[in-house]
Amino acid sequence: MSNYIPRVDATAVKRIKKAGAILIGTNNLNEFASGITGINYFYGSSKNPWDISRISGGSSGGSAAAVATGMVPISLGTDTGGSIRVPSSLCGVVGMKPTYGRVSKHNVFPLSPSLDHVGCITRSVWDTALVMEYIAGWDPLDVASIHDKVPAYTKVIEKSPIGGIRIGIPKKYFFDHVHPQVESMFNDFIETLGSAGSIVVSDLDLHNTEKYHRAWQEIRLAEASEIHSKWLKTRANDYSQEVRQMLAQGTKISAVDYISAINTVRKLRKEFQSILNHKVDTIIVPTTIIPAPRFDEAVSIDMNTVVETREALLRNTIVFNSTGLPAISIPIGLTTKEDNMPVAAQIIGPPFMEETILSIAHNYEHTNNSLKKFVPPI
């Protein structure tokens, strides 16, 4: 598709242009958004602006790098397993994955329709709130779009105190392999929220955590293979080896396994919604369990734990694609001066309650002067 010029805009692009945005260009990303590293074998890889020997994350790696470096204040992206939140985490910017159905996917090339979300990457939470006011809302051309009123997010977040908000921290799964510096900064972040009046529920009980990855993976691979089935038969060699192998893997997933994964996801969604309805107002976990690794680096959590890069980056984000819950990633600190790489927290809310997570993020950003802290040394 190197010579392909679209004849129409996606609904999200159409809406933001109507609001006055100026489209400067398109960004680099993983091939067909099918990856989490920002590595692209055809166009070169997106580099991390904090250290160009490190990955930007993906798939929307170019979007995060463009915003982090100040090339643009706003970039749109898609998130199927973490593709907005992960690069935002690694590059020290704000990344928003709205509730499934909140932002139209019409005329966005799909990866996995059941898991795909359209969102944005910005320098500040207020900017994210502003973008959301314009790109969110019902679209009759998108069958997944929800007919629900869009709040004036920029006004809501400036008036909403976080005192009394119940914050849940699920220790199981999300902290099993977390990097020590990431965990330390996350604990400081939660302590800051607690001192601002939030009520911290320290250990939420979760079930079926061992099914998070497999259920997401089987849906993701099967749906992508179906979308690419024609090209996979007629132009297989035009894909990179990595993407071709993933698409081939998806063709081997049976209908029974796919339906089983869909049923598992329904149970997970019900569990998380019950927690958010009855126990807490929001769930907060580290966005990624590691800071940005180098391109040629094996991911070491500690002396005894080595994790595959893809697994490490996706671990804490995929379940919120499966459940469709809104999630925002915000930078909360930098690693030691030798590395000086961003670390982020992910704030998750109930369906169509983006204002809750935006308010928490905005309050933290404002009181901690985050905008001046997270500027890469370019």
C-alpha cells in the first residue's frame, strides 16, 4: 500500500479536522498496526526520543515520538492490545484508549475489530480531554458505536476533585514480573493520590488471570487473519516474516477456540465491571512492567527473570482491550540518571466514564507539574 492514497477520511479524522485541526502528515508504525515495538521492517523503526538506542513502543510508536519531541501537540492512534498506551508509556506522553464504542472506527483499517479502539496521544491530559470532546460520539456508520452523550471533558476535569475516589490496586498478575524501579515509582504515585484524599484499596481479588493473554491472543490473531485472508493467499511474500507468521498462526485457530475466547472475555468484562460498580471507582496499575528496552536487549526484570519483549510490553494492557474499559496512561517518573527513561501508570474506569480517569490524571499532572518534567533531552 506504499502508493495508496485514501479517498475518504476516517470519522475521527473528519471530526478533528472540522474542529480546526491541521493534518500535517502520517506517522510510522508497526506494519498494519500488528506489533508492540515500533519496529517496521519496510520503513525503518521509530526510535525513542529519550534514547534513540531504545524502542518507542508500538504500534503507534511514530505517534508517541512525534508528540514527545514536540513535532505536533496531538496525534491519533489505534489500540488493539496496548498500541496507544505502551508507546505513550515508553516515550513519556499521555495516551488515551477510550471505552470500546466511544470513538468511531469507521474507515480505520482494522486489525481485530472486537479489540480495536481509536484514541489519541498528547502532551497533557487537558489536551486529551479536548481531543476526546471532538472525536467521541455516536457514528451511524460504525456498528460498534454507542449512542451516548459526550461530556464536556475539559470543564469536568477542572471541577472534579479526587478526594474520596476509591482506587483499586490488583496485585495479582499485574505485579508478578514488574521491574523494581517501575514498582517503586508506582508506589510513590499511589501514595501521592492517597495524600490528595483518594481512598486506596490495596489488593483487589481477581480471577482467571491465567486466561488474559490466551483469550486476547486467539481473538486478535483469528480476526486479523480473516481480514488479511485474501492478501495472505495472493501476496503473502509482501508481508514481513513476523507479520506473515502471525497471520498464518491465526488461520490455525478453530471456531471452537475462537468462541471459547469470546466467552472468556465476556466473563472477564463482567468481573471487572462488577468490581468498578461495587468496590472501587477506578483501577490503577503500571502501564508497562518495564521502561523502554534497547532494540537488541533481552528484557531482564531482575537477576532471575527474563521476559520476552512483546510479552513484557503487552502484559498489563491487553485485558482492557478485551473488556473494552477506558484506560489512560500518564507519565509518573523517570528511572535513574544513568538511564533517565519514562515510567507510566495506567488508570482504568467504568464503561463510558472517561471523565473519572481524566480527572484523576489531570489532578496528578497539575499538582506535580508533569508537563515540565517529561521533556526528552533532544
